[in-house]
Amino acid sequence: MFRASHLRRTFLWRWWNFLRFIARGVRIHPTTVIDGRSEQITLNRGAKIGARVNIRLSAYGELFLSNDVWLSHDVEIESSKKITIGAGTTVQRRATINGSVSIGSGCIIAPNVFISSGTHPFRVYPEKTIREQERLIVEERGDLSSLDRPISIGDDCWLGVNVVICPGVNIGRGSVVGANSVVLKDIPENTVCAGVPANIVGSR
């Protein structure tokens, strides 16, 4: 059976996206795949989406890119909730953003950064496998949305290469996260943190 998601991955559809958005001042590389309805996606003037970006939105997912946002090549975005990225923020190559995520304006997201508000259950039914726990939660609650813990990243933040932002974390405005860090807890404004797990090492 041919589905709408298959159509959105075709060569002609991707070129159609390229042409219709360029008229609005938005540049989308023809190799980008956007799997979602047009009403789920807001791309403001000056936004640029690079080669092989993969955007997948479920029936309830939303993506909002403000003015002059840049997504570099091979970025992956997936959500059944809402992802917003503020004006002038740059998301560099191979970064991944999943779930319920709000990123402020003027941020720098370095290559290979992983940001996800979702997780896999492993303590709900400890005697069960992870996949079995997921199945039981879906049976009880209808889906896995109860495992989602939104992430917020303030304006003017810099996340270094290979940083991981875990579910439920809030990063204050003006903060810097050092390369290879894993952030498990909230970071105050204008703070420099680094490590696994990330700890405060200074201030701006």
C-alpha cells in the first residue's frame, strides 16, 4: 500500500518542497526528507535546511523554526510532541533532536549533539526486558508519552561536540556545555559545565 510518507520521500516531492519554500525565503536542500503534513511545520524566513536532513513528525508532532535558523547536513529531527528552535540558532552536522524540545535564539549546537526528551523504561517492571516493559506501558497507558520529559535550552547557549542532553533538563540562558558532556540535571544561567555527568566548572 502506497502511503503519504512514501510520497514525501520521492525525488519529485523533495524538489517541490525546495521550490515552494524558496519563494518564502526558506532554503531546503533537495535531498532533505520532511515526513509530516504542511500544517505541522512552520519555517520562517531565512531558515536553511542542509543536505540529507531527515524530519519525521507523527500525527501530533510539530516543528517550528524561527527566522535564520540553520540545520546543517545529516541532522535528524523526530517528534510526536513539539520542537521549537529560536532565531539565528545553528544546528550543526549529524545532530539529533527528538521529542519535546525548546531551543532558544542564537544558540550553537555542535556536531553529533544528541537531545532527546524521551527514554526507554528499564525500572518500571525490572524483571522484564526493556521491550517487554515498553509493551506493557503501551497496553496500560495507550502509548509511551508518559515517559516524555520536556527539555528547555535558553538563548545564547553553546553545546559542544558530542554533548548529550537527557530528558527533563533545563539549560539556562548563556550557558556553555563542554565537548563530550552528558547533562543529567538543570544548568543555571551563564554557567560553564563539563564532564560525565556534567558538573559546573565555571561561569561566563
